[in-house]
Amino acid sequence: MKKNWTLPMVIVGGLMLFAACKEAPTMQQEATYAVLKVSPQDKVLTSTYSATIRGRQDIDIFPQVSGTLTRLCVSEGEEVRKGQVLFIIDQVPFRAALNTATANVQAAKAGVATAQLNYESAKELYAKKVISEHQLKTTENGYLTAKAQLAQAEAQEVNAKNSLSYTEVKSPADGVVGMLPYRVGALVSPAGMPQPLTTVSDNSDMYVYFSMTENQLLALTRQYGSKKEALKNMPEVQLQLNDGSVYAENGRIESISGVIDRSTGTAGLRAVFSNKNGLLYSGTSGNILLPNPRTGVIVIPQNLTFEIQDKTYVYKVVDGKASAAPVVVSRVNGGQEYIVESGLQAGDVIVAEGVGLLREGTPIKIKN
């Protein structure tokens, strides 16, 4: 059965639909933002500096005589004591040279004894006017020559003994043996070797070298009054190893270079760390963590800021709206935080989330 719609019915239906749409609630929600009320605080900030680690001394070991290696007395990585034999060079020719030198000394001593007898006899004959003064002087000169030859022979003997002793290459200090590039049978010499026999590293204490920029060094010097006072009063530093872990022992900065490197604009500093457990190795790298205690400073996270044309800004909440405010900051903690040097005061409220989506004058409803 077909329904017939009259005009009055259509009008009434339309009015009812309009009323229903007018009464439907709106679902739009106003955005809310977390905020941060800044206040001065005492904070220990940490500055990070790339560093290289070296032993207290790394001594390259070169031979003092030429010859063939006959024995390696140590292995790579072995701990050695001062005076311990590391290598032995073929001793046969040096022992022969020493025996020859010793024999020459004995012959020279006999020569001296003979020359002395001749001189003593000549003096008696001269006193009796049996020989001339010329003959006396001749025997005296022979005696002096024999003594000089003895001294020369004794010097050669000492030199031969030293050369023989140098065939035993000894460690000049306590330390750890490095790589051993030469093996038994290799011909070595004091000059012309591309590599040392090995390197002995004194790793009882480790030197950690790092650099500061000229401005950082100036700030450090001003903070403590002088370089001497800075070295005396600076707090202990930590060493972050290459795997990200922090070394258990703290260290102290014990020297600051007095010269700025023109090529890098930095000055070198050296910290010393105890290495009782042998965890640190010479030639490795890490980071120096330098604590910097500050009092009464305003510190904000980096992600609360934004940059425009190399200037840093935050959004203050002013009269319920976002207002961009320039700030002067110093990077700390690897850039994760900023110290606000100027631009914010205690009690200022800044937007703490969604900063990248805000615009000047955006209404700010504070998140509960």
C-alpha cells in the first residue's frame, strides 16, 4: 500500500530533525599542556670530554748492540719488573771480544811491569853515570807508554763487558710487555729498526689526556681564581670507558697545559687514575666526566627549547597564552640539559611539552 505524504507532514518532520540536530552535544576538546615553574636550585652538572688513556710511561725497547735474537724471555701482555731480562741477543761474538780484551789487559799489565823494571834499572845506572840522560828518558817514556796501553786495554775490556751485558735486553721499569714483532733468529740493531723490540708500559697509574676549549679554560680559571688554585681545588673526575661503563676509581686532574694549540684552539689537561686491578690499558679511549657544582641556577631540559636563526627560545605562559621568550643557555650533561644564564626568572612558567607544535599566542590550558 502506497503512503501519501502531505505538505504539512513534511514540514513537521523537517522541524523535528532540525531540533534533534541542535540538541546534539559537541565532542571537540580543548588541548592541554604540561608546564614547568622554574626555580633556582643547586645542581652538580657533568661536562664530558673525549679522552685518550696512556700508561704512566710507555718505553720503547731497542737493542744497544747488533746481533741475532737467540731467546725471547717474556710473552706479550706479561707483567715484568725493572731489570728483568726480556730478550737475549747472540752472546758468542761478544764473549769472544771480552776474552780478547781481558787477554790484552793481562799483556798490557806485563808490559807495564817490564817497562817499570827497565825504568828503575835505568835510574840506578844513570845515578852511577853508566848511561846518559837520553837513555834514562827513553826508558821512562817506555814506562809511560806501557801504562797508557794498559789504560787503553782496560777501557776496551770495560766496553766489551758492557757490550756483552747489552746482549741481555732488560726492562728499564716495572710494567706490561706490549707486542713482540721480532722472533728468534731475527737480526736486530740499535739503528734502522722500523719497530722497537717491544714496548713496556708502566700501567700502575694511568694518565688520561683530554682537551678544553679556550673559553672553557678561561671559565675554569675564573671560577677558581688561577690555574694553580684550579688544580688544587677541582673535584675528582670520573672516567667513562669505551663500553659506556664508569670506571670504579675516581681520578684527579694534575696538570693543565699553559699553551693553547693554534690548530685546534684547545689546551691539554691530564688526569691520573689508579690502575690496581689492571682494567685500564694504554692506548684505549674514553670520556672524562668533570663535575661542576653550581648553586642557585635555573636548569631546564633541552627538549623544552626551540631554535630560530641560532637563537634559543622557550614558550612562557603569559595570560594563558604561549609567548616565545629568548634565553641564553649553556649546554650541560652532554646537551641534555641547559643552564639558563638569562631570559628566565624564578617563578616563570614555561610550556613543558608539545613545544614544536605551538605558535605565538596559542591558548594554553594547563594539564592537571
